[in-house]
Amino acid sequence: MVDIFLRTLPFFAIIGLGYWAGRSRFFSEEATAYLTKFVFYFALSAMLFRFSATLPFAEIFNGRLVVGYLIGTVGVYALATLVAWLRGLDVPTAAVEAQCAAIGNVGFLGLPMLAMLFSEAAIGPVMLVLTVDLVVFSSLIVILINGGRDGKLTVGTLRLIGLGLVKNPMIVSISAGMLWSALQIPVPSPMNDFLTILGGAATPGALFAIGASLASKSAERVRVAAWLSFCKLAIHPALVAIALLWLVPIAPFPAAVAISAAALPVAGNVYMLAAHYGIAPHRASAAILLSTAASILTVPLVIAWVGSL
């Protein structure tokens, strides 16, 4: 446990450095936004494409992992939604809370950290988890918010979802890389070097951007944020573990990686969606801040446990 904590500590230290830079205004919110854009559209996309293009397709796709992760994630999504409804919240607000409970920071934090802790063999399972989050649950929240407001699902909503998926650079880079791998096209050496250099900026850039963005997050509605953080950091990995170890059992290694990915703190894009639609942005902000701080201890605990599988 101590060894894993020490190995994860540098990742959280870079997040802390970014938080200090944002909090002290050494790094402005505008600078953070541009850094996030660079990482999202260029560095992380290069990393994802290189990994998916150079890995054999059979090593990336695992249907049982997708099903098991979906079962666990739908479970925590449904639980958070039920609790929100019992508190009298409307459908859009319940959707934002459920998204906080189910969607972790897999792209910016999980991919680099789990690849280092578990070796590059973890990249395939992590990319599958990331793809499920982006395709299924990022679409679901748009459906629930717009459907909850309009009382029905419109063609415009479906068009919005489709455009969002097509324009998401992480989905595009993973899909393009997997197609490249499936066609068994070799990656030329200059192209591989270019992707390696550009992708190398993803890890420090993403972690620093996470910290800098947290500096502008508020800690309002702490009780709700604590509940959503508990869902994300404890209930989500527990349900994914039940699904992948007993309901839809898979090999221990990919199961361990997927469970660890489920234990990651709330993703920053949940706040972006909440702010865009003007629905509960403060509780999403607080959940991100609180879950990220708590994950310094909880993530090593989960990784230590799955390491014994």
C-alpha cells in the first residue's frame, strides 16, 4: 500500500502544483483553458492514436470487459439517480448528479497513471473504459437533460449527440487508431517519433491542467458533493468489481485495470456540461474538488487491493 501510494504521489503532486499555479493566479483561467485545449486536441489525441494504432486489435477490444464495466456503471448511475429523485430533484439535475457518481477522470488522469502503474498492457482496457464513458454516458446525460426540459427526445438532440461524438478528439483518435491497427498498417518511424514526442506532453500537461482548473472550483453543497464523491470513489469501483469478477468474469489483469479506472475522481467535463446547460454547476464543481482531494488516499487503496487479485 505504501509503495503504491508513493508511486501515485508524483501524479497528485503535479496536480497540486497546477492547483497552486491557478490559486496564486500565476496561471490564469484563460491560460488553463488554452493548456487544456492543447492537451485535449493535440497531446492526448496523439498519445491515444499511437497506443491504439500500435497495439494489436485483439488486445484492445474485450467485449466482456465492456459489458461488465457497463453493468457496474449503470448500477451506480441508477443509484445516484434514485437518491436524487427521492430528494425531489428534477430529471436534468438528477442526471448531473448521476454523471458525477459514474464518470471518472480516465482520459487526463487514468490513462497516464494506470499505464505507469500497471505497464503499457493497461492501455487497452483503459481506452475501452474511456470509450464507454464518452460514447454511452456523455450521450445519456445530453438525452436526459434535453428530454427532461422538453418532455421528449427530439431529432435536434440526436443531432447534437452525433456531432458531439464526431467532434470529440479522444473518440476520433481512438477510432482512427483502432482502424489503423485492424488494417495492420505499420506506423512509419518518423510518424511514430512525432506522436511519441507530442504525446509525451499529455501526462504532465493534463495533470497540471487538472490542478489549475480545480483552483476555480467551489466547495459549495459539501454534503451532496461528499455523497457523490463516495459514489464515485467507493461504490462505482465496488460495483464494477462485482460485475467483472463474478457476473461477467474476465482475466484478473484487465479486471484490475478497469476497477482501478472506476475508482478515479469525478471528471472535469461533468462540470463543463453542467455549466453549459446551467444545471447544478456548483455541486458538480464541489464533487470534482472533493473527490480529487480524497482520491489521493482512495485510489492507492483500490489499486493495492486489485493488485492482489
